[in-house]
Amino acid sequence: MVYKIPKILLGDAKNINFLNQSGVYFLFGENEKTGKPQCYIDQAGVRKTERGVLGRLEEWKRDAEGA
């Protein structure tokens, strides 16, 4: 199962139960130095919050916003 979720719509994904499981995620963006497209690929397990991929993506978003 694949979901494409823009960062600004991540909060709307809370009702997608599959995202609370372990899984692989891809983060697409642009390299700050070269301006070229880049992709980060990783895996997420179920966290202490009982949230898998969605929990990890929310952590990424918080870190990117400097929280």
C-alpha cells in the first residue's frame, strides 16, 4: 500500500490506520546546496506513541520546523 502525503496535509492523515504500523517511507525534496532533487528512504517501526510511519513523519516535520 502506498500513500502520497504532502507535508502540509500530514495532519489529515491521522485517520489512515495503515500509517500507524511499521513501514518504509520516502521523503522527497531538493538538495539545499545543489538545488537538485533528492530522496531520503528509511523505515519506521511502531514507536512508544503506538504510531509507526505516521509518528516518524510527524517527528521529521517537527524537526524541520525547528520545534
